[in-house]
Amino acid sequence: MTRTRRFVVAAVVFASVAGGLVSAARQPRYRAQSELPANRAGVPDWKVDPNFKNDVFTFVRIEYDSLRRGFGRGGGGGWRTDWPDAELNLSFRLQQLTSLRVNPNPIVLRLTDPRLFDHPFIYIVEPGGLVFSEDEVLALRKYLTNGGFLMVDDFWGDAQWENFLREIKRVFPDREPQELPADHEIFRCVYHLKEKPQIPSIGAAYAGKAEGITWERGHGGNTQTVHYKGLFDDKGRMMAFIGHNTDLGDGWEREGEDPWYFREFSEKKAYPLGINVIVYAMTH
């Protein structure tokens, strides 16, 4: 991406997981273009201990095939949505605000890539038009049943849900995603969220600002109600966390574009929940 991502570093005050990290408000501020690290869209860089280079959390986005945007089953923007700014920003915030040691360089993999099993967490975005191959169905089933964790984000309305459900049922024909209660541990394990948050894209947020509307319209069916669902194995372990009618990725990607959007959606909702999901995935 060509645009520079400006961080609103001084505005964030989060608690760290271990309690030993300084808050973001006391981190260095990046004011001038000359102060920004090169080739990272303005996101600060950091070094990984060479003795533990394989013992860090790496954000893994899944590349998948999809039907043409706006056509067929549900539409959707495809696997590249919010890439790479969303994961660059989130990786920085994880490193800055938690005790996790984080790879500053997120990666993109296909489900059939053998390196998939080196990583305990994967992310699929905008699955409204997602279509798995048979090899991908088998690979995802094997990955999740062997301890992997999938986060699904940013799809809206009935048609996009039906498409995702159709594809995930190919992976697990006998399992149904279950709505998570607001008091589930995943909403409280690091940051205590008082409600299940709905995060709109920055454009939708501004369109609905005057009326307090936080949902995106024009996706077919009800988009007003946010849903967070879990997919569980036979022992009750959550294998997948599915966010429907919400867009955490935009909250990460667009954090530096507008102070109001940052305060209302990135700081209060998208980052706390994203960090909760990853910490939960890494500890359960």
C-alpha cells in the first residue's frame, strides 16, 4: 500500500498482560516522516531475539479463492481486505501492550502450505465469497483438530453468513457455530469488555455518526446485530472465533486516520477484542 499509516501513539492507554510494560502513552512519538521506519507504512519496527526467533507470535493471514466481488454467494472483498496495515498495526500493539513476544513481520499463507502447522493462530477476513478447495477443507480440518485456532472477521448480512457457513460445514459437517455469551472468558481474559462490540468500517462509522449507527448497510439481511460465535471440538476447546456483522480489521488498519474513529472504535473495541482473542488462543 502506498499511503503512510500515522500512529496515534500518545492516545492509547492499555494495561499489559503481565503488568510490566509501560503504557503506550509513554512510548516514543513518531511525529515527522523522517522519524518513521521505512517500508512498514509508518509502523514502528522492533528486533526479535535471534536466540528465540522461532518462539514468537506471528500473525498469519490466510489467502483463499473467492467468487467475484459482488456476485454469486454473498459477495465480499476477498482475503486482501485491510492488508497489510491491519496486521502490521495489531502486531505492533501486541508487542507494545502485552507480554507476548511478537514477530514484526506478519505473513500470508494458503491453507495447503506445510508451514501452516508452525503457527497456532490464523486469520480469515471477508469470507462472504470464500470457496475452499477439497485440499483446503482437509487441511483446515486437520489444523483445527490438532490445536490450531482460526479467527474470522468482517462479513455482513445473511448472504455472506450463509456462504461462510456453507464452507465451514464442509470442514465440520456435524458441528454448529455457537453464539458466545457476553460473559465468555474471551471477552474478559485481558480487557474486560462490558458488551460484545460492533466495529464498522471508517466510512460506515462516519455515515452513521449522527444517528449512532455502528452497522454497515447494503449487505443483504440484518446487519444491525453483532454476532460472535465459537466452533468447538469434542473436548469443548474453541477452535474458531467468528465475528459476524463487525469489522475489527478496519479498526486496526485505520487507527491513524482519524482521532474520533481511533478513540471510539480502535482504542475502545477493535484492539481490546483483538488482543483478547489472540491471548485466549495462545493460552487455551
